[in-house]
Amino acid sequence: MRAAFARLKSGTEKLNYGRDIIAGMAARHAAGLGANPLRLLDLGLGSGADLENIRAALGRRTLVLFGVDSYEPNVRAGQGRGVEVFSLDIEREPLPFDDASIHLVVANQVLEHTKEIFWIASEAARVLEPGGAFLVGVPNLASLHSRGMLALGMQPSPIDVLGPHVRGFVKGGFRDFIQEGGFFRVVEVKGSNFYPFPGILARPLARVFPGLAVSLFFRCRRTERPGRFIQILDARSFETPFFKGRD
């Protein structure tokens, strides 16, 4: 059964990363900013493709590019693209930037690999200037194909037990999380890819029905709310400990 699902999606997997969506969100955000240069940070840099696409989308805007990645080939690739790369644990270490010093933070296909999303969101909120944007891409646990798999008693692929993902997200759940405490406001949500349809159908279906798309993308605007996002843990009690920083 899983093999049949895999055959249906074959050839469209690259759409899951929504590179064009991330670049478009960055361009729309940057259009309202007068800052020059713009300071951009990618959490989970990879090869640097998202920052490269954003640079192309922004045309002649002057950019200062930063990335976080610990995999040495990615570090070298990012540096080759003109990115200043930092190797650190985004779940346990503070980002090496001053408060309100970054205009745009990207985390594309990263958060599903992490437990400490409160810390990550808190650090993103800290380094972003008021009005800055946090661009997030995640697999959609409520995608059409995941619903089909679950109905058949199968483990949904966005959070496969024999896989790298430790968190599942749906549109409303992520919006509720990131807007908690008033530090961010979601201003745009888009979807990409639509299993089991071919690319020619997957693109328009994902635009019309983002909540059923394979991947979800959020543009979250940093508000002027002072304080730290991590403080929302003080008002809640969970049955698992979350990292809140080192004293």
C-alpha cells in the first residue's frame, strides 16, 4: 500500500519545499520595508537554496545573508553563496544576533524535526525587528494523502515513526501556536503540492485548498509586543519539560 502511494507522488516531491512560495512571501514582505541593507537569516540553511531564491526575487535590494547549519558540506555551500554561516543548536543555544537586528527569518522544513519549538520561536521573535517576518514551511499532517492513510489505518507520512519528523502540524494548530502571547500575527498562509495528483493539477489545487496540501507555509509578522515568546510557558503546565534557556 505504501509503495502505491509512493508511485502516485513520484516526480512532484520538489514542490514540497515551496521554494517559490518562500521567495514570494519574502518579496511581498520586503516591499513594505525601507531598510537597506536587509538582514536575512535562514534557520536550517541546507544548500542555501531558499536564500538564493529570495535574493533573486528581491532583485537589486542589498542583502546581508546569515544561516545556521552544522553539516559541513552545507556550511561550505552557504559560504560559497555569500552567506555567513553559524554552527549551533537552534533548540538549545541563543542566536548570535542582537535583539531586533534581523528583518526576516526563514525556517523551511525545519520545525518538524525539533522538540523545542517554543525556544526556536522565542529566539526568532527576539532577533526580529518589530514588523519583521518569520517565514515557516512545514509538512501538513492534515493533507489529503495523510487523511487517506489514516483512514486506512496507516501511519501518516508527515510524522512517520520510522522517519526524521518528531512533530506534526496543521494550519490552525500552527497558527494558534505562533500567535500565542501576541508576539506574532499570521498574515499569509499558502500550500504546496497535492498528493496524489501530478504537478499540473497539484499546484492549483494547493492554492485553492491549502489546508489539504502536502506542505504549509506561513508568513508571520513580528508585532511590537515586548518580552520573550518563551514566557508563555510560565502560564502553562505540560507533561514534558521544555527548554527555557540557561540561567
